[in-house]
Amino acid sequence: MAQPVFRDYDQAALDAEYNNRAKVKDAADWLLRYARESEQARRELPCRLELAYGPGAGETLDVFLAPGPRGAPVQVFIHGGYWHRLDKGDFSFVARSLRAAGAAVAVINYALIPSVDLDELVRQCRASIGWVWRNAASFGGDPHRIFVSGHSAGGHLVAMLMSTEWPAFDGALPADVLQGGCGISGLYDLEPIRLCYLNEILTLTPASARRNSPVHHPPKRSSPLLLALGALEGPEYERQSRDLAKVWRDRGLRVEVLDLPGHHHFSIVAELLDPTSPLSRRLAAQMGLA
């Protein structure tokens, strides 16, 4: 009988829990849809592409301008891909529903592992928030109303940003630079990631996995966090969201798990194609636009 490597999972079972492309048989079709819808969004929506927020090749973002001249909330979106795949350009489509609600949207990139390690990747995402805060007015946004959302590994990065002590990171930034966050099918405990097949690329150590696990680093204070979860994700993804929610609740922080029936790992983020979808409406409400 195979020995467990994490909780009750043996190696094969743990690998299967985190292999989303194997779990969702039409995953490739969903990724092609993301790319197609994103190309159309960039063609149809007013945007500024490939803006540098830092000196590295991966430190760029795309901005979709606010529908009005000034003062709109800004939604910063972070793509997934297990920290080593995909690109901001695959997720331009999220701007469609968010901008329709009245927001400016910034979709960020970061250097992918193994060109950097996870610590540097997280630092880059933090730096992107500083850039947005400094430049929000230039694309119709309000620097006092910045929100952040992300899918999968992007959900992990959302939680890391929500736990950041911003003045310690950048003395110019206010402690409340983020007014709210939403992790969509996110990963908040990296120990099973370290122990599964993904670590052949990620090369996490026990220390780096813990250092970058939001379940171990809740903020002292925070704006609200929404954790969206598809009903078809599987038990480990469900545990990830519910464990983080418990950690936050135990510390009196504002957090909610939003269960979305019928959704798997790839369909859930496509909710942001439709301004009337439950997830789009909740993000609009978080930004004060509904």
C-alpha cells in the first residue's frame, strides 16, 4: 500500500488533485477561449499595453481605461498558471465585465518560475500595486480605491498582497492601499504544492513554501477578502479556500467564501466575461459599483 505524503494522499492521489489540466478534459479548449476573448477585448476596449512597472522583462501590465474621465475604482487582476505558465495577455477578457461595471482595470504580468523564484515573483506583484497607486489617475482611476483579484496561482498572489505590510514594503504607500480582494480558485497553503509533481519546476523548500503560504501569514488588519470557489474543483481546492477563510475569521478579519455551483477550475474565471454573472456582480459590489 502506497504511503501518504500529505494528509491521507499518496503521491499519485496528491498529484491528481493538483493536475487541473488532467481533471478538466476540455482544459485546452478553455485556454483557447481565454486567448480568443482576450484578443477581442484588447481590440474593442480602450487600453494601454505593455506598461512597465519595474525594470525586469516580466514586470509589465496592461491597463483598460475607466469608462469615465476620472475617479473610478481600479481592479488589478493577476493571472494564474501555477506561477510558471500563461501571461497577462491570456486574461484581458476580465476587463470586459469589470469595465462595464464602471472600473478601470490593470492586468499584470510577473516573471515566471524558473526565471525567478517565488519570493521575487511575489515582490514583483507588490511592486505592481505601487505603480498602480502612483499612476491610477492617468487612466481614470482613483488611487484610494484599488482592489485586487486573481485566478488560481493569481488567487494565491491576491492573498499574499492582502497580507502585505505596505509601508514596510514601500514607505510611500498607505497601509490601506488595497480596499478589497478576491481570490478565485486560489492556493493558500503551499505545502501540498511543494510535495506534488509541480515542485519539479517550482523547487520550493519547506521554508519558502511556508513563507509564501497565506494561511500562515494573515494580516493584522485588512479590507474584505472574497474567496470564490467552484463546486467541481475537488477536495483540496475546497480545503485551500476554507482553511484560509477560517484563519482570517479566527482573527476577526472580514472574509467570505463564495460557492459557485457547476464551475470547474477553468470555467469559473470565465464568469468575468458576463457583467451579470454572480462573480462579476460580487466584484462590482465590493468596488461600490452595484
